[in-house]
Amino acid sequence: MALSSARLQRRVWDRRADTWDHEGAAGLGDVVDAVVRAASPRPGLTAVDLGCGSGQITMRLAEAGAQVTAVDVSPEMIVRLQENADSEELDGVVPVVSPIEEFGVASASVDLVVSNYALHHLRDPDKRALAKSVLRWLRPGGRFVIGDMMFGRGLEPRDRVIIRSKVVALARKGPGGWWRVLKNVTRFGFRLQERPVTMERWQQYLEEAGFSAVHGDEVVAEAAVVVGIKR
């Protein structure tokens, strides 16, 4: 029997939890910085971090005085997040184990919703549905900040540059890199686990949901940040 998307993601990220802080998250520093700048955290802010992992965004928001509900599908990641928050004596963090697609809060109850390198795992209809849900959760003036890999399937020049650079970088690593090229072609080509869309598509989803002042900025390589404000 095939695993559901949520169960598959839970299994994948539970396995990666022990090494994520040192291996997986290390290369996302510029994106984390860009998301935090766009979020503009401040004391008293009420925030939700979707796909929080071990807390790269959550910790920065909490350090700035925000109260953060940190959501992740992986129980092991949530354990690591709690350990990180405890080590920094941050008490403004509420960890929640939940698939992003199933999570919800009361209408007009938060000031900020952020997500970093998590939403590309969602199916496209779930991305659109999430944008509508987030608009409902936010108070007037609240913002939705998305940091993620944002590119398509090679139809646009930027897509082709990104895909080519990834293939070349992996191919240079020899047989192990060639195997990763094959796996990535399968994952992205058939949209099995990773389903990125372009920055323009994310902007479209937010505008369709009813966000205003929607804008996007490229960060590094394939990464971009998209922001929308609730009127």
C-alpha cells in the first residue's frame, strides 16, 4: 500500500532530524536571513512557522520577542526544535506535530505566518488552499512570508539556468552525484516528493487568495521569498 504524502514526509524528516542542524540547514543561511527580514519580528508578535524543522526561523522570531507556534510533520524534528529552544531558554515557542495541510488556527488570530523550504512538498492545489487559509488566520495588516525553492520545469530561462547548474554540480561529484541526478530527475519530473513552482506562480496564488502588496525577490540560486499582506 502506498504511503500517504504526510506519512512519507514524516518518515523522511524523522530520519534527517539528527543531522539537519549541521548538514541540511547549513546551506540555507541566506534564505533564513531573507525570510526573517521580510517577517520583521518584534516583541508581542503572534506567529506561525509552517514546516519549522529544527527551528531555524522559529528561533530567530522567538529571539526577537515573538510568540511562535512551530508546526512540523516530523515528531523527531519537533523534539530537536524543543531542545534548541530550551538550550536558548526561549519560552515563546509552542511546538505542534501536524502536516501543514491539516493544521489550522482561529480566524484573525495571528500577525504573521512564515514558511521556509517546506511548501514545495505540497501538491499545487494544497498550495492554493493554504494561501486562502493563511489569509483567514491573519489579522488585518498581517503578513505571509514564504521562503522556498521557486522554479518550474524548465520552460523559462531562469528555470533552465537553475536546473543546469544543479545537474552540473552533482555530475562533478562522480558516480554518487550521477545517482543523485537520476533521483532528482525522478522526484522533480514526476513531482513525487518535491513540487516547486515559480516565484510568479506563488505570487499568483497569494493574489488569488486576496492578499495585497504581493511581491517576490530572488535570494540565491533557486531560492526566492514571496510576501503578501492582509488588508
